Amino acid sequence: MEIKLAESNVNNSVKLEGSLTVERAAELKSVLVESLSRMDRLHLVFENVTEVDISFLQLLCAAHHTAARKKKKLTLDGHRPELLRSAVAEAGFVRQEGCAIDVREICIWKEGWS
């Protein structure tokens, strides 16, 4: 997986590519933690995703919770590769309502997965 951080005045984004699995979990966690510590808004972009597992989905959820607690915003690109959409659906992450911390109704699992 290649992780690219692209900062600009308009959008702070991290591009995720390749295998998004437990083998890369530590690397991804590090990038998300650092990015959220420096930015108030973080946008994740997915390109050329070849593999996704539940560890990646759990990291996304944890990053979103961290952002919400810190009053920051984590968003996902509207283009979501089929592999990612399938993994989200198969793991049961798609939601109609957000979790308990989702007081602003910003849950990343609520839309764009079908």
C-alpha cells in the first residue's frame, strides 16, 4: 500500500492504494494518527485498492471516532472501490444510524456503500 499525504488550503487528503490489510495496519494507523494530530479536516482517497480486510475497517472506524472526539472531520472519497464496498458490507459495517458518539450524524458507514 502506498500512502500519500497531500496537504492544501482546500483539502487535506491521504491517498490509500494497494493492499489495505492487517499487514499494513501499523503503517496506516501511524499515518492516520499523525494526520489527525496536524489537521482539522482529513479526507481519505482510495485508488487501485487490491485487498481489504476487517482490520482496515476497524482502523477507519477508530480514526473517525478520534476525529469526532477532537471535533475534527474525517471524510471518505465518494469513489469507493468495489473491494472496499464489498468488505464493508460483508463485515456488517453499513449502518442506518450512527453509533453513540455520532451526535452530529457524520457516521462514515451510513452512506455511499451500496
